[in-house]
Amino acid sequence: MSRIESPCIACCKLDQHKVCIGCYRHIAEIANWNKKSDAELAAIMQQVAMRKQQYASLNHHSIATSPITQAEWQAAKIKARLS
């Protein structure tokens, strides 16, 4: 099984929608990347491409961001286990 490589660029900053402005994944997609099937990863990568295009027209410096907190990370992990 070939794994799709994570788009992570080690610049985790979430916008108000909990989307990382470095890799364009939602925190739930980031927290559970390694547990997804190749088909799920491919679907996420399609979302990433669309988000990247949407964000391209924005000035990243004008987007309010915050680093991913431990609490947010744990909540995303727990939510994924329950779903």
C-alpha cells in the first residue's frame, strides 16, 4: 500500500476555521493523517488543493492565526476516535 505523503511544512498556524495556513488541512485532518486510508488521504489532498487556491488570493499576514494548542490537538484526536 503506497502512502500519500503529508503536505505538512512544519508551520502549524490555525486560522479561525481551524485550518492550518501552512498545509491547508483542518486540524481533524492533521491529527488523524496516519490513520486514514489512501482513498481518504487522496480526498483530503483534493480539499487541500482547493483551500490553497482559496487562500492564494489572501494576504497570509492579514489572517488571524494561532498555534495548535495541546488541548485542540487532544480534542481532535478524541473526536476522531469517537467517529
